[in-house]
Amino acid sequence: MRVQSWLSTCSSSTCTTSTAALEPQLPPDTGSFSDTTTTTTTTPTSYSSNSSSNTCSPSLQSNLSLQTHPSVPSLHDLSLDSLNLSVSHLCLTSLKPRHHPSLPITCLAVHRRLLYAASVHEINVYESDVGDSESHLDAFNCGDLSSSGSVKAVAFCDGKVFTAHQDCKIRVWKMTSAKRHKLLTTLPTFNDRLRRFTFPKNYVTVRRHKKRLWIEHADAVTGLAVNNGLIYSVSWDKSLKIWRASDLRCLESVKAHEDAVNAVVVSGDGTVYTGSADKRIRVWTKPAGGKRHALVATLEKHKSAVNALALNNDGSVLFSGSCDRSILVWEREESANHMAVTGALRGHRKAVLSLFNVCDFLFSGSADRTVRIWRSVQEGRYCCLAVLEGHAKPVKSLVAVTDGADSSNGVLTVFSGGLDGEAKVWQVSVSRPNSTVPSPVKLIRQN
């Protein structure tokens, strides 16, 4: 019921309402705490984009977000013609949940050539073999665990799979030798609770007459990020928590925002970015020798809830997607240790729900049921390479991989998950005229 309420708001082309009104009874300020004791396959449909058809195509150029950001310049002013590029895309197949084909796809992730597709509570795993036979590998978090609610995020660290759930918990899984996923534990772990529950200082008030341990999330866990052996989780309870993957202990909890936190990303140097329904992006770092993360900047430019974040490969550029239809581009200021907005990528007609960056490509999924592919082609300038259409409902999750070739002349595999219950597999080819496009990478298909 949360999803229906949120979707009806975010799918509106004029969405400016924070989820505070949509998600009532979020817990109050929990402060900052840290662990001081330890540091069905469908018929393929093809589409193509070339230099002659995209120069002035209204599907690639849209100025709807100018209504909410008139002062922010558009950065996608380059056409395929000017770049001498040819782009084609093909929807190869659609994957549906194995046991509940009508359920929406809530999360996608790729790890070691395995695709994890969460459809509400059920997580399906697809494997790409060396040969021609590709198949469904496993389905887990079913049966007795179906009460965990929607799976919001999937992450990987130290050989374990971490899944974030609507029931306020993070579950930890391990793939067995039989290639099945076995539940190891739930965060916070029993031992972590045991060592803290006797001390009153470890409890925080989450609502009137209701207290919890500070290591517990008090609402749905909405995002996970991994860096250098640490797991970062955010929640509708407005908090950011940091966990150590080696012993699964919660090290720190920070009251991060004034409203639900929807997204988190971490750069290689440990800088943490959180996006919230309060329209803000906050930047967190741990000072040298410090024990806790500190707020170093608040990025304010969006006019509505921030739904998605992505970083480029070196962490120097941040992308943020919002209910205001825009994707804002933030770059690190030379005189500061944080980001400043440099422009916007415009084109989506409704809320931007998901972002994913690989190499110099950015993928965006929207409530307008499309996926847009953007490419950084010159310093500070972008081009919308293609618009992928085919989903019947909003695109909630995205992931992509490259074939390892030169990104200006190669093949991308894109997975898009929609609330229509389909995870679509796309092949996107980028080439220059008279050049040879490499053979496509192996793709995952459903039996």
C-alpha cells in the first residue's frame, strides 16, 4: 500500500510532494550513534537510432523539467550527427518472476555474471553459462520469508549477498555449492543485539512510547551501498547506518535527513551521498582519525523528492534523479570538498526513479515507462543516445554491463525492471559509421 501511494504521486508530471505525506508515522530524530568498542521470453523487437533521425527527434529532446529548473542549463546539447555515432537497440527478451509472474520488479543487481531480480519479496537469480544454454538458477526469500515485504536493494560484499527489506531488516545470504542461496543471518545480528540490549543508553525513541536499539532500522530499508568492507544502509526512518561486513556488526548510525531516505551511493574515497524525500542530497565523510561520519555539505536544488543517485567511475560527478522529472549533474568544486550543480539532463516526462552509471554511460528509468541512455562525450556535455520503450508501467530499477570494448564502438547489455512485472533485457550497440561492432555479450534468458 505504500508502493501504490508513492507511485500515484511520483508518476504525476507535476510531482512535488514529499513522501512525508505519503509515508506517515516516520520516526523522529534518532541522533547519531557509533560503536565505541570497535573501530517468458518474448518476440524480439528492434529499434534503431541514427544520425539522421535523432538530430531533432522530440523523443530524445524534451524541456519539461525547465518548468521546475529554469535557471539550470541543459547539458545534453549534442546530437548523434555531430558525434558521428550510430546507435541501435534491441529488446531480446523479458523475464518474469518464476512463482508470481504478476508481481512488480522492485530491484535488479548484477554480480559475477548473475542477474538478481527481486519481485516484491521473491528474488530470482539467472545464470549465463559458457555455452548456449542460459537458465533460471535459483529463487529465494520465498515461503516463510514472504512476510519480509518488498526487497528494496541487493548488494554484494565478502562473498555474501545483502538484501534490504520493507520489514526494516537486512538479510545476509550465501550461495552454496549447489548454487542455492542460504540465509546466514539478519541484521542486526542476535549477538549484536545481545551485547547492547541491557544498557539504556543504546535505546532511542522512534515514536511516542516506543523505543528501539540504535542499531535497528525503524522503517523500510530502501538502499544499500558497499565500499572497502563496509555496508551502508538507508531507510525511511531517515537514518544512515554503517555495518562492517567481516563480523556483520553495526558501527554507526546517523540521523541523516528530515524525511525518508531513498538512495545512497559511496565513492572510492569513502564519501557518502544520501538522497531524501526532503529534496536534499547530503554529503558525509569520516574525518581523519575520527570515529563517526560528519556532514560536510547539503546539496539543495531539486524541487521534489530525490529518488535515485549515481556516481561516475572516479566519483568526481554525481547524478541525482527526482520526482521533478530532472536529472541534475553535480561536479566537485576545486575550492571545496563537495559538489556543485553544473546542469541538468532533460527528457523524461515524469518522475525519475532509477539511475545507473557504467563507463561514460548513464542510464535513467522513469515513471514515464522509458529508459534513457546518456553519454558523456565532452567535458561537461552529454548526448541522449537512445530511448528504450516497451514497459507498460514505471521503470523502477536498472543495471547495465559492457562488453569490455571501447565504449564508443561496442555493445552494452541493459536490464530494466518495471512495475509491470517484467525485467527486460536490451542489447544496445554504439558504433561509428563503417566500423565493425563487436559481437554481443552473452545474455540471460528464461527457460
